Amino acid sequence: MEVFWQAGIVFFTALLVTLIMVPVSKKIARKIGAIDYPSNRRVNTVAVPRCGGIALYVGFLAGLGAFWIGIHVFHWRIVDFYTLERINYPLLLAAVTLIFAVGLFDDVKQISARVKFAWQTVGALVVALSGVSLDVIATSSGDVSLGWLDIPLTVFYLLVFMNIINLIDGLDGLAAGITTISSLTFMYLVFQRGSMTLTMVCLALVAVCLAFLVFNFHPASVFMGDSGALFLGLMLGIVSLLGVVRTQSLAVLMVPLTVAAVPVIDTASAIVRRKVTHKAIGEPDMNHIHHRLLRFGLGQTATVLVLYLCTAVSSVIAIAVTMAPDAVRTGVVVLLVVVGIVIICLLGVAGPVLQHHYEGKGKKGSRAPQDPSQSGFIKKIK
């Protein structure tokens, strides 16, 4: 029973601090001009503050702070059946903070995709150097060291997670809800593996996302922005590396990507369609999965709930994969790839990129619509 009240303290600390910090983050966004105005590439019809990542970051640190105090002050007994060895936690925290800061700077300054990606790479590299890496892959013949490929593959893996959450963040509550479901899935997997430390980390992620959804579910009064999306994506990548990929077999390498199947499919299709139309990969458009579902006639809430359901189903499949023999795991992964291709074709998400431009690119402050005549369409910020 001791572990339950410990988990409760971590959960409710992260939850309450996030609930308190969301209004604060909205005030900060208004003060510095970090506002998303309606435009031809946005679905919001009112001006919305976009610095909600501040609340997510602070709430998460509060939850981990409660966990740290519990261990070092109140002597909580935390049982980890496998140890997280050779990890430089101050350096890891610095890397997470760097990624949050890069996202926050983009929320305010609107930096170019190329510059932002470069800083994401730096942050992912620091994470890898802190000791969070693929390291070795377990096979039927024994553990295989990745050698010099360890760091590059880890950086690529983390970049994938950061950007799939960032790209799926296009509707009210979508990214936060998908992160919640993914975090719950990882929490179950790491708990099964016997790591209470990573279980608490996942619990804190769930808490901050649920608290944020109070303000972010349709109609949203705040957006998480890049500061929140990059932070959440990086944390999912870190947890999946430490708790799932490094501790099981080669086939399980695909489990975290199966959990995040919806944003993975969306991101893959975005890269394909931008490449075939000779557009920059970082250039945004209105052909993501959620945009297509909206054009099929679903409302925002219905679209988000459908994608929640898809994420929940893929999470159940991922859990089942971890329990199956290697041959079955490989077959399931191949089947999921085929299903993903079919979904991409049916929804047409690899279609032509919608041309769009907005004023203020590379400038500080609000992201105003391209056409000044739209300004009358902008309603008062909530």
C-alpha cells in the first residue's frame, strides 16, 4: 500500500501545479505576444495563447521534485528490478530544459524549421551523452552492442519522438490526449518490467497532460505550443528508451512507435508528400490526418476522439506484442506498416501540400493571418 500513496503524492503534485500554472502561462503569453491568431493554416477561430508548455514543464518538474524529496527526505523505499546505470541526471535535466527552451523561443520568436531542428539535434545529443541511449540490443543469440552507431541512432530516435508529437499538435486536446494514452501504456510496460522510478515519471507525465486538457480540450483557451510538444515528445522518447527498448528484444524496438502509431503515420505521410511536391520537410500544411478527418465532416471533438481511440487500440497491440514470440512480433510490425500505408492512401494524407503563408515569419510576437482583412475575424483572447 505504501507505493500507492507515494504515487498519489507524485500524481497530485504534478496535477495541481499544472492546473495553477496554466493561467500563469496564459498571462505570460499575452504579455510577450505569443498568440495564435486565426489564419489559413489554423483551425482555431479565436486568438489563443500558445505558451502552455510552461505549465507542462513546471508541473512535471514539481512531480519529480516531490518524488526526489520523498526519496531523500522521507526515505521512500523505491524498488527497481533493473537499474538505470551510468546516467548523468543533471546533464539529462539540462537536455530536457534545453529542448523546452528551444520550443519556448520558437513560440515567441518563430525561428526557422532548420534552426529549430539543429537545436533539437543538440538536445538529443546531450540526452545520449547523459547515458540515455540504445546501447545494446537483445537478440536470441545474446546482447549486441551498437558500438559507434549507438549515439547517432539514439539521436535519430529522440528526434522522431519530438517531431511526431509536434506535428500532431493541430487540434484542441489532440497532442495532450495522445501523450496521455502513450504515457499510460509506457507506465504499464515499465511497471511490468519492475521500474518504479520510470513508473513515477510516466505518472507525472499523465498528470500534467490531464491537467492541461482541462484548458486545452475543445474549445481550447490555451495551446501547448512547441515548448510543450517538443518537451512531451522528448520525455516519451526517453522513457521508451530506458524502460522498453533497452530492456527487451530487438522486435520490441518497434513497440514505442506502435504506441505512437497515429502521429508516426501522420509524420511519415507529411514527409512523403512534402518531398514529392518539392517542399521543405519543416513547412507546415493542412493535409495532416486530423485535417483530412475534419474535411470528411467530423467536428473537432469527434476527430480528436477518433484519434484517441486509434491510439488506444495501437497501445493495446503494442502491449500484446511484448508478450508474443519474436516471430509473431515481427509479423505484427509488418502488418501495422501495411495498415498504415492503407490508411495513408484512404485518407489522402500524402496528397499535395496546401500552399500557405503568414505574416510575421521570423519576427517576434503574434502569428497574424496573411490577409489583413481577416483581422475583424479575430475575437478577444479568452
